Amino acid sequence: MQEKENWITRRYELLAAQVVKNLESRHFEAYYCKNREEAAAKALSLIPEGSLVSWGGSVTLQETGLIDKVYKAGFRVIDRDKAKSPEEKSELGRQALLCDCFLAGINAIAEEGVLVNIDGLGNRVAATIYGPKSVILTAGMNKVCKTLEDARSRARNCAAPFNARRVGTKNTPCAVSGSCGNCKSPESICTFTVETRLCRPEKRIKVILIGEDLGF
Ligand code: SF4
């Protein structure tokens, strides 16, 4: 068992070194951390003092404990989960587009360094593209795929059905069967598919790869 864990750790280290290089060639700032604790500390160190911080829904963010650490560090936050009505939640999502630092996960990453994200409302991918001064994305190495086509497939066929279940979707093919049915349901969480192939301005997006299996 220990031998298996060692092998996985070594493979992730080797693969991450190449992916970090490929992300940097696309003008992202990129890091590899061996576990979730190290990743949360690294992310926290990248948030400038006094920042207004917000985030998108992400199991990886929950698993790293980063949101708790942001609260404990005393940053000002915009937290959509604290909204008391759908209207307030929507308004907080709009305000988050102008925060200083936005945190989120990643659905899939191609080894060549292209990020793939699928979003239902679009607030998460919108903030990634434009608005917040800085974006920090965290992802377990289980999100790294060989090709861009593999990453697209992972985002739709693996991450999206799990996330549909997570947000309580009931009337989509994936909620019923666990498999994507390429639906047009009003409940679909697959409204927007965003591929980020370059970071502009340079280093605005920081990607932290983590040597564990995290999120969906
Ligand atoms: S069935 Fe619909 S909501 Fe579910 S993964 Fe496919 S497109 Fe997305």
C-alpha cells in the first residue's frame, strides 16, 4: 500500500513539473504543492493584504480548507453562501466580479496547460476571464488529462455529473443516470464551457496543482 502511494506521489511530481512549465509558457503563474495543507498555505500567501476576496463553488476549495483560512486571516469577503435570498445571492455574485482576488477550482487541465471549466450560471467562469484583479485556481492532480480533448471529456462526463448532483439538480439526464445526456434542461449546469489557453494579463491567474486526488 505504501509502495503504491509512493509511486503515485512520484508520478504526480514528475507530471506536475511538466504541466507547471507548460502553464508558465502560457503566462500563468503556476505552482505544485504536495498536499492540500501546503496548497492552502501557498494560496493564502498569494492574496495581497487588505484584499476583498470571493470565490466560486468548488469541492477542492472546501477540501483544502482555504475558505476557512481566508476568514481566519481577516480578509474582507463576498460570500454568496451567506445570502438570505436568491436575489441577494445573485447580487453578491455580481459584486464578486469586481473583487480583488477570486478563488475557484478547475474541472480539467490538459497536460499542454489549457484549462477547461464548465459552469451553469457563468459567475465562476466570468470571474476567471475578466474582473477580479487576481485569480487563484486550485486543482488536484486527478484533474490533469493527457490531451485537450480528454480534458473536455473529463469536464463534461466526469466533473459535471458529480457537480449536478452536488448542487441538487433533479431533472437532468446525469441526475437520473449518472451519465451526461447532453441536455438542454433549464437546470443544466453545462451552460458555458470555457477553455483558457493563455493568461492575460500575464500572471493574473495563479494555478496551484496539488499532489492529491481532490474534487470531482
Ligand atoms: S446531462 Fe446536462 S447537466 Fe448533466 S452533465 Fe450533461 S449537459 Fe450537463
